[in-house]
Amino acid sequence: MKTTARSHSVRPPTAPGTAYARLAKGLIALAIAACSSDPAKPGPSDAQTPAPDGGTRDGGASDPNAIIGTFQFILTPPIADGPDKRDGITRFIGGVRDRPVLDRLIFKKIAEQGTCVAYETVTPFCSPACMFGSTCSADDVCTADGVAISVGNVKVRGIATTPPTAEIVMMPAGNSSYSEPDGISLKFPPFDLGAPIELETAGGALPPLRLSAKGTTFLETVGAPTVRAAKGEVLALRWKPTAMPDVSRIAIKLDLSHHGGTKGKLECDVPDNGSFDVPAALMTKLIDLGVAGYPYASLTRHVTNAAATPKGRVQLQITSEVQVVLNIPGFISCSEAEPCPTGKTCGTDRLCR
């Protein structure tokens, strides 16, 4: 049932094939691509970058716990019904850089409760502007972006493939990235729950590495396709737990202002037991930072193990992400496919006004 203009809320999808449902599924695909295309997470760097005026700007102290690389199996859930019906998909991507990848957005912690942290987006200013190949990581601090490095051939064991093979051998591509070799496709699911997976690098710019993890299943949410998110109320998130909940955890991320320029975010990392209520006080702080059209919560089941190197940590991950559309009272999302009620117009932030 569509919500009337009087309720001023985001309209939930009426059926899997509606334009809103297709947009939500598109957001899922875009988020997976965004998370997966950059193998390393943000972190400090020990680099010094030449400034346009000929000087240098200190990039900050090095952090041995910062992630500089990720090898990741991504389990994309199947879609059972509707025009976008498909089977589940397994993908593998990997890569390592000589220093942590910097986020183009910088976040300042504003509140914390349990394992949840709320952040506000801050914009640093560098004058003169940073040179190409570096990022303004703090006021008048330019930090080198770093470069991809090779860790030699990568071998993976414990993965079901077509045709069957006991070991997958991956060579670095031209940009030192890694993916399954031509002629080998990964089954879905590619492993049993709790089954051992091993990854080994031959060595190159870093010493040889050996990483292990346990198999998990793809993530499925339960309950309504749209979840209420309001000030002063907990955000109730529900999903189907695995038969071995100790193997994996759930990473939760809320972005309520993505289409209007991210004003902040909220992140939690919680046990994979099927339910979590995001604290009401943190929801109030995040909503107060700003809301744009089509807000969502991202839930990612992950199994993560990392190894230390002289430059930082390299991790092996198994992930499966889904997104939940959020209904925030007082806001109506809009697009060409989902126009505003009569008398209202759709803003550039995809909100009716």
C-alpha cells in the first residue's frame, strides 16, 4: 500500500516488480560494487606528499593494524521472484596496496553506544590544493594515495568450482588485482558452512602470506521489506541466522543522506544471531545530521581473518550483503519512476518538497 502525502513517509514497494523495488535492488548492486572495488579500507599512512609549493605535508603516523589489502569472496543472494529473478552468485576479488586506502570522505565520531558508532562527515581544507595522486586527509595535510603492489601468485583451497579443481591459482593482473582465472567459475555456494578455506600468496612486494577462514552462507533478511526508522526509536533489524552463528558477524551501516551528499553514517558490528536493535539515541543523532531520498541500512555477514605484514594487515574475507529500505516519518523519496504527490516537487536530493 502506498503512503499518502499526509503521512510524509517513504513509500514502500507494492510488489517486487515496482520501480521502487528495482531502484532498491540497483542500490544493492551499486553498494556491493563500491565496497568490493577498493580492496583496502581507510587508515593512516606514513607517507609524505610533495606539496604544490615545493614543501611536504606529513601524512600521519603509520598504523600496523591498518588494512592495506583484502582478498574477498562475495556471496550475492539469489532473487527468488519478479523480473530480476536470478540464481545466487559468487565472486572473488583481491588486491594489496603499499599503504592504506584513504576514504574521500572523512568522518568524526560524535556518539558511541555498545558496538555502534555514529559519525559526522567533515570536509578538510588544503591550501594549496593537494597534487594529483594525493588526498586532503586533514586540514593542510596531503597524504599519498599509494599504489597497488603484487604479492605473487595466489593459491586458494577449499572452494567448489566448475570444472572441479582442488586448488585455484591466480596470477596478478596488470594492475596487480586478483580474480578467478579464465575457464574457472565459482559455484554458489562455493563451500559448506564451517568448511575450511585457505589462501596462500607466493610473495613479492610483501613476504609470503597464509590466511584461513571458515565458510558461511549468504545473508537473508526477514520481516517487512521496509523498516521504520524514527527519532527516539530503536531501528529493529532482523535476518536469518546461520546454524553456526559463531563463525560470522554482522556489520551494519546506515547512510540516510547518500543522495544529498553524505552528512554522516552509523556503523555497528554485532553477533550473527538474527536480530539487533540500533539504539534510539544514535538514530536520533543520525537523522538530525540530515536525510536524503531512499535511505537504507546495509547488513553484511562477514567472516574475516587478517595477517600482519611490515606495511599493514592483509585480510581474507567472506561477505554477503543485503540492504533494507528505511521509512523515516516526515520524508517522501522521489525519482522519475516514483514522482511526488500533487503539489510537491522532487529535489536534487530525491526528496519531495
